[in-house]
Amino acid sequence: MPKEASNHFGDKLVPFTKAVALSNPDASFEEMTDLPPEIRNALICCHGELTPKFKYIEEMRKIREQTRKH
């Protein structure tokens, strides 16, 4: 099962490899408009910062830390 899942994931990722390879790694997230939306929407962080779609994670971390302190 794990091998089949890995193969399936790889097969789905292959069509995006050229676009990712040709993208500018120094560009800001906002400038990465040349990436396919499937890849851009899946980016959790860029240059050490959470992307806008995943900013909620920072709030979740704060809540978790506050809960631990109490």
C-alpha cells in the first residue's frame, strides 16, 4: 500500500515539475504567479514565513501555548 501511494503521488506531481524547476526561488510568494495554482495553493511556507492561506497556524500555536501555561 505505501509503495502504491508513493507511486500515485509521484505520478500526480510529475506534470508540475517543469514549472517548479523553472520558477524563481528568490521570488516572494506574491510574485510566484507563474506557479500552477495546484502548487501555489499547496505552499505552506515561503522564505520561512507561513503563506496567507496558512496564517491560521500561527493563531493555533498561540492558543496551544496559552493552554499549556494554564
